[in-house]
Amino acid sequence: MENGAAQPVIVAIDGPSGTGKSSTSKAVAAQLGLSYLDTGAQYRAITWWMVTNGIDIDDPSAIAAVAGKPEIVSGTDPSAPAITVDGVDVSGPIRTHDVTSKVSAVSAVAEVRARITELQRSIAVGAARGIVVEGRDIGTTVLPDADLKIFLTATPEARAARRSGELRGVDVHSTREALLKRDAADSSRKTSPLAKAGDAVEVDTTDLTLSQVVECVVTLVEEKRAAK
């Protein structure tokens, strides 16, 4: 069946950092002709806005009070997933260490999650061809009725090796500690914690190449499409 004639499908891909979510999601979306949404970039974008505007990251009430102010626009082309805040391209600035170190605190605020979740749902529903949405609470909170839910996992060592390779020059041990700290923060937050949905398919990427993971997910998507 040609991609253009295929049934639209919503795919939720969750998991902690370093499991290959972004690379897998973009590749799957591109191969199947689907839209793509990096929800983590949206949380990074609103965190960047908070930092840029001098909002006290240690004050949840201050964050909540301005959660609705920034205009965040996410591109859904898997080959060039752009993101802007108030018309400014922030695809580079949101990947800095400063933003990375603060995103857990900002994303834990209920008003922020409510605002971003609403944005994510509207994008997913508006994707005519279907969409691959990656994040940490997509299958459990954002899109609980997604056609297919995938939960990627990997050992902390494998995740740290991948992430330190991406960052270059960053020690693997310190990267591993940072990842575990982020896991703890994401899994223990009161609002939409990182968790595997009960009906999600778990894929351990520790000993798999990216192409193998992509092939696995593409097969699962095609099986789901065929059953619709």
C-alpha cells in the first residue's frame, strides 16, 4: 500500500533520555510518510523562554503564572523539525546545558504540562497523514488512545555512552549520573510522570543498532495499520 493511501496512524514513543527516541522517531516518520513531533523540544522551548525572561526556576508559582505567555510553534517535518518561540528559532539554544539543567524543574509544574499537553494533542489530531510523537508521557497522558505505543529502554551505561558521544568531550560517568538524576525527577513528579503505558510494546535498544530499532518499530506500525 502506498504511503499516501495508508490509514493515518498515531504512534506514541516514550522512554528516558539516551534510548534513541528522537533518532528512531524521526526515521520511522520519514520512512512511513508521517509527521513527527518532539515533545521534549517543547518543554525545552518553554524553559528557554523562562530563563531568557528571568523567571525564577526555583519558584513553581512564578513559572505557573507565566506558563501561557510564550507562543510555541513546532514544525512536524521529520527531516527538519523546527521550533520557534514568539517567532524566534530556538532549535539551537534549547539544547544548551543551561536549558537542559533546568527543564525538569519547569516541566514538573502542572500549569506548564497542561499548556504543553494541549498543544501536543492539537498537533497530533491535526496530522492528516498520521504522526509519530515522542516524549515521556505520550502513551500514558498526552495520547492515551494512540494507535500504537512504544516504550524504548536501554541500560544506563548504553544510554550514557550514546549521550556523551552526542555532547562530545563530556565524561561518560558524569553523563550517566545526570541521566539517572533526570530519570528520578521525571519518574517521581506528581504530574504526568515518566512511565510505561500498560499497553505499550517495550523495545530494549541496548544491543540494537539504530537501523534495527527503526525496522522493529516500522514493522509494528505496519502491522497496526493493516489491522485498522
